[in-house]
Amino acid sequence: MDTYKNQSFLKLTFRFASVFLVIVTILKIIISIFKNGGISGMIAEFFSAETWQIFVTTQLVMSLIYGLIMAIYYKFIKK
């Protein structure tokens, strides 16, 4: 029996979304450090007073969408 079929939909969504959130956020920050020439450039791009809310919102929305899509796939589509 598939272990994903036995879990609740919300728990499965949270599980996929949280893993995606951590991995993509770390990758985005690392790429920004190299692209902008250091930590100060990354902070200016993502964590300044004007841009941190956009960064956090974008990451959360992307993670939620990914989590929902993967949960739907594993719970209802995959046999």
C-alpha cells in the first residue's frame, strides 16, 4: 500500500510545501549571493525594508502551490 494514500491531504500538502520552501529559499539565497557579489548584495535584493515582504510572500505562495499540486498527484492520481 502506498504510504501517501494513508495520510491526510492537509498533512501531505504541508509536508511537500515545507520541504520545497526550505530547499528553494536556500538555493535562491545562495544564487543571489554569487549573482550580487556577496551577502550585502543579497540582503539588498531580498531583505531590504521594501523587498522582504515580497520575497516572503513569493516563497510562501510558490511552496503552497507546489505542495497542493504534489499532494493532489500523490493522493488522488498516482496509482
